[in-house]
Amino acid sequence: MTDCIFCKMASGEITPDTVYEDDQVLAFRDINPQAPTHVLVIPKQHVATLNDLDEGNAGLVGSMLLAAAKVAEQEGFAEQGYRTVMNCNAWGGQTVFHIHLHLLGGRPMEWPPG
Ligand code: AMP
Ligand code: ZN
């Protein structure tokens, strides 16, 4: 997708503050952090929303979660704990339409979210 900002990050056209990368996913710091550590994990492949995933993407979504756990370890809060979030469409609060997993850590999280 030529007009997708996260595709531009995945292709290297825009350089984010990368904290982890493998053949399937890229993880970088959110530009508007909501916690001491706020990282977004994206697939390098464009998928607009969670609703657009199919069974063939199961491994991809697993890779996103594994990457989040690795970053939590790297950032030093894996044992204390952290929050992962994926927003879908308007009521879920999704604003960038290339799926991404939010990894939030470095402070206690509250529940329920707003
Ligand atoms: P969501 O509202 O779940 O779609 O999350 C989109 C996230 O992308 C927000 O937390 C934004 O702060 C973040 N974001 C948007 N543009 C950028 C960017 N250029 N670099 C890093 N994070 C971004
Ligand atoms: Zn994209």
C-alpha cells in the first residue's frame, strides 16, 4: 500500500525508532507514548484491520505476540508485567489502518480501559 505510513516503515522509506525486527515483523517506539515504554509491533505485510486476517495469517499474528514478549524482556519489564492491545475500527479506537499491536509497559496498568 503506497499511502500507508506503516508500510513505508516496513519498506524502509520512513525510518522509525526500531527496537526489534525479524523477517515478518517490525517493532518501533510510538510517536505519542502512553506509558514509559510504548512500542508498536507491525507485520511487514499490509493487513488493514483485524477483520481482514484469515487463517493463513495465524503464524503472522503469533509472530507479533512473540516479538512483543521479546521487546518486554529487552525493555526490562517482562516479569513485572505489561499490556498488549490491538484496536479494531472506529469503536476500537483504530486510527492507522495497518494492523499493529501496542506494547505498553514501565508502569502499572489500570482495568477496565476507557
Ligand atoms: P491506533 O489508534 O490503535 O490505530 O494506534 C495508532 C498509533 O500509531 C498511535 O498510538 C499513534 O501515536 C501511532 N503513530 C502514528 N504515526 C506514527 C509514527 N509516524 N511513528 C510512530 N507511531 C505513530
Ligand atoms: Zn500498510
